[in-house]
Amino acid sequence: MDIDPVKYGVMWERVQNNDRRFDDISKKIDKMEGDIEQLLALANQAKGGVQVGKIISGIVGGAIAFVADWLVRK
């Protein structure tokens, strides 16, 4: 069984290219994981802001309804 050096060289080059691609993809995945963690942290921070916004809008809406009712009854 003889090994064809040309076919072996082509196969070797393909393996090397696949290793490089795998390393590049692995780096991109690591970067994306870091970005996702940052997005989750921002989303968790925004939850408090949304709750405060709901409270403020409820108070303002209630005040407007009270004033409107008072003006209509007058």
C-alpha cells in the first residue's frame, strides 16, 4: 500500500485549514459569549428602570384622572 504524496499533501493542507477555521470560530464564539453576558447585565439593570417608569406613569395618570374628574364635576 503506497501513499500518494500529492494526495497526502492536499489532505494535510485541508486539515490545517480546518484547524485554522476552528480556531477562528472558537475565538468568535468566546467573544459572542462575553457580549451576551454584557447584554444580560444591561437587561437586568433596565428592569429596575422599567419598574420605576411604571410607578411614575401610574402616579401621573392617576393625578391627571383626578384633575380631569374634578374639572368635569365642577
